[in-house]
Amino acid sequence: MIYEVREYVAAPGRLGAVLDLFTSATMPMLAKHGMELVSAGRTMIGEHSWGELVYTLRFDDLADLERKWNGMLADPEWVAALSAAEADGPLFATMRRRVLDAAPVVTA
């Protein structure tokens, strides 16, 4: 099992559009392509407080992650939804992702 953490910092004035896209299109598309959403929220404390959407997905392994993301990113429904959301300009100032393993933490 692995986890992917994705952090999207909204372009100035675009957080509402980011959140709208996430709830109306991203979440349904994740489900359509078999991606398990573990958590989602906005950063409350820290860099980009309240201006960033962060979510975590769970996958079987890297091959599962790649297969599912490739399917979603090529889906005409997703392409249309993202294009429509960006009609007034870019949604994101930055995007960052990390993939974590599920290994237990070992202390000395």
C-alpha cells in the first residue's frame, strides 16, 4: 500500500474555483477511475494557510497509481472539466506531490 499526497496552492483569487472543481469534477473522476480518497482539506496552519487544497489518495503500488492517473488524465470528461474551470485563467500557482510508503516507523 502507498499513499500519494497532493498539494495545490491556488492562484490569487482562485481558491473558490479550485474547491468547486475538486467537489464537482475531481472527486467524481477519482471515484470513476478507482482512486481511493483518504482525506482532503485546506491547510489551516503553515505555509499557504487557507489558500491550499491538500488531499491524500491510497494505491496498491506505483503501477496502480500510474495506471489510474493515466486513465483519469486522458478521460475526455476530465479534460473538459479542467478546461472549463481554467477558462478565466489558471487555477494553480503551484502543485506538489509526494508518494509515501506504508512501512511502519522504526525507532532506534
